[in-house]
Amino acid sequence: MSGSVDKKAVERLAMIRRFEAAGFRAWPATSVQYDGTWAVRLTASHPAKRLNSVNPLDPSDDRRLEHRIERAARRFKAFGRPLTFRISPLAAPAIGQHLDAEGWTVFGQSKVMRLRLNEAVVENAVDQIPLKDLNRFVSAAFEVHAYEADLRPGFTEVVSLIKAEAGLFILEQDDVPVSTAICVHDGALAGLFEVATVSERRGRGFGRRMLLSALKWASSRGARVAWLQVEENNESALALYRSLGFEEVYQYHYRRPGREG
């Protein structure tokens, strides 16, 4: 019995490693250094926590925690970023216990979800050719997300660094962008990023139509599993993804020093 349990645990960790690696490739930080099996991702041009975090990747790697955390803090300070850990099931339990004892806050709790792609999923999707014009996509994404203009250079840099085939999707109504998404085709996987619909147009099916078109595009190129990351308090997005058939695979969260309140 214990052997079968161990086998399932090993298979689960292997699956999580696969998605974590795909996530790093699909949304690349400009600087990646390793401290043991901790991936220290930093990006001077963009403040997103996903691009500026320590990512422990081995449940057995919990050596010299205080020394390594202090070393990471120096790196983050040099980049002008707050020290941030991203804790997934790959992180050693001792790390979370140590951060708890030190009073680190928990935030950004998120789910990784997947959907097995087949003809039934995308048969009614509208064929849409992704944009080739990066600047046009960035303009649409910033309008849809209502991002601050000063983030544009960093955002553009990150998207341009994606090495896998990245489909840039915009859905417009009356020549105005209402939904945007990036679909990164990486072998059998299709990762969805920067998915959003203009707030006043939500609930009208725009996001669903765009996502299905993106998934059809990825499926036609050989992708067999779609996946995404979504914060657990984003109820409207979770409802959309679940209605499309996405299921939770695992969760992660972020940690920073200091207690809230």
C-alpha cells in the first residue's frame, strides 16, 4: 500500500515540475539564478511577483535556510524588489514552517488548472489567427487590463522573450478591444496568460469565445493539455474556466516578510 502511495506522490511531483517548468519558460524573468534548487527569478523592468520571486523546486532542499534567505534578500534589494517567495508543493515543508515562525505574510493564493484538449472542446471555436504585431497586442492588453502606462516597456520585454510559440489574441467589438490573451504553445502544453476582458463587457461571452479560439489554435499545432494560473479570489475567472472544463491540479501562494496589520 505504501509503495502505491509513494508512486502517486512521485507522479504528482513530476506533473507539478512539468507545469512549473512550462510556466518559467512561458513567462520568462530577465535574470534567473539558482541557489541549490531554489530558482531566484528577478526582472528589473517589471514588478510582477511571478517575475520577481524565489521558487523552491525540491521538497528535500531545506538546508541553511536563514543564510540562503538572507542571500536572496540581498539580490532582491539590488534589483529594487521586495523579497518574495513563491511556495508551491515543490517547496520543502520546512521553508513554510520557518517563514511562519518569522511572521511572513501569505498572499496571492492561486490555482493551477488544466484541461485536456480534444475535438469536442474546440469544435465550435471560431478560427482566429494570432496577431504578429506585438505593439498592437500590448496596446490592446493595456487597454483591457487598465495597466499603468509605465509598465509597458517591461511588459513588452517579457512577451518578446518568450521562446516558445506565443499566440497573441485580441477580440474586438466595434474596432475596440474587449478581451485579450496570450497562448504559449510548448510541445504538448498550451499555457494561457494575461487573460482578461474589459470590466464593463464581462459576462457576455467575449472571454469564452477568445479562449476557445486560442485553444483551437494550440490544438491544431499539437497541444494536448491547456493550463493556466488564476488567483483563487478571482471568482468570475474561475467560473469561466470551470465551465470550459478546467480542473485544479495544485495550488501555490506568495510570502513576504512582516505581518499584515
